[in-house]
Amino acid sequence: MKVLVVGGDSLIGKAIVQEFSDDQHSVTSTTRRDSKSRYFLDLLRPSTYQFINDQNFDLAIICASLTNIKYCQENQQEAFKVNVTGLKNLMRLLANKGVYIIWFSSNQPLVDTIGSQPLEYYGECKTQIECFLTDEKIAHNVIKLPKIIDSLESLLISWNSQSNNPLKAFSDHYFSPVSLSFLVVQLKNIAKQKLPGTYYFSGSHCLSYYEFAKRLWPERFIQEENAKSKGVTPTPYTNIRFDVDPAFIKVQNICHVLDYVKLKLLS
């Protein structure tokens, strides 16, 4: 299979390139940095992805976008150009070449279920692309992701750097993390079968960051902190999707909290 990974510099992008390359697939990745081995692709510059016309990719996995929610909220014009206009241009080009597309969204609610209004401008852009893929009848799979954890080391190093200070964690901000290794393996299975539709990924446990920290570091004093007081929009427990069973797939127990993950194709 000939695979294009758009945004190969990202955490997920790098892991996807490695996983598909190890499985003997032909993998091409793009970057916004200077590189002699990868194509330069900037979503704001359609001319940079015209190389796709000269290739015969079977699959495109799109990891590139503006992902900082606060930045998107404060720079909506730029966010729209990248996360909506740029992605649409790229997806149309890929679709015209008959390329199957996998694109990442969020498993957090993108709109207010009461008023049906986007919670953040970042969510509004995600919603527009989800609708676009469906309306244009493009062969695709939308993967809705929770927080992805590469390894505990990255978390522990970050938290341990505050070892001289009390460790603080949000008690009103919930998440349901999934390991990066599990994601890329399941992504490969989806890609091989070119499964259509929308997949929700989540951990089997929904925890506040405070609870997560306590389980990781039971011997340390953890101080509860309010997310709103730090300018962070908290995700309440009730917003975590757990209605996506029954398929339970075993995942490596990376932190004695993530025993299983749920994966379900939604019609």
C-alpha cells in the first residue's frame, strides 16, 4: 500500500510513519520544515501539495492542522484558512485521485448539546470538515481521539520538574487517555480494510487529572486545582463518550489505569 502521511513531524505522524514502514508499506510524509527526504506541504499554499497529482497514493492520513484551541479561538481567520479552507483543498485533490482519507477529530463534544453551538472555534472548524467529508461523499474515516499518551516518561519528566514545588492537578478537568502504540496499530487495521465512517477512541476509565496524578504518584501530595482559574475550559465527566461499546480491545497497561480501550464503528 502506498501511504501519504500529511504532517509527519507530529507525535502521531511520526508513529504512523514508523508503523507503516515497519510493515513494509511505501510511506511518504510531508513537513513544513526544510527537508531533502520529505515533501514540503503547507495547507495555506495549495501549490505545495500539487505533487500529489504525480503520485498514486492508496491512503492519506492527515495529521496536519492548527491544534492549539486557545490560539484558534484568538486567531479565527488564520484557523479557518488552515483548518477549513486548506484541508478542504487538500481533501478534494486527494479525493479526485481516488485516495482513501483518514482524518483526526476530537472525541470531546464540539458543540453545545443544548444550543447546538460550537464550544470553541476549534470545534467549529472540526465540525465543518466532518460535514464536508460526508456531504462530498469522499471515501474517508474520521477518527475521534481523546488525549494520546506516548509514554509515562513524558508525563513524569514534566511533573517531576516541579519536584521542589507542590504538584498541582485539575480536579474538574476529565480525560480518557489512549496509548499512542494502540492508536497506530488500530489505525493500520482500519486503513488496510478502508473502513468508512466515524470511530471513537477512548480509554476505559474517565479520570480527572487530579485522580490520574494520584494514581501515578500515590506517595506524593497532590494539590487540587480548578481548571477555570487557570483559563482552561474544563471537560466535565459527563462529556466523555462511553456509549461506544461493546468492542473491548486489550491494550498494554501503560499506567495501571488504562486496562482496556473501547473502539466502536458508529453508523
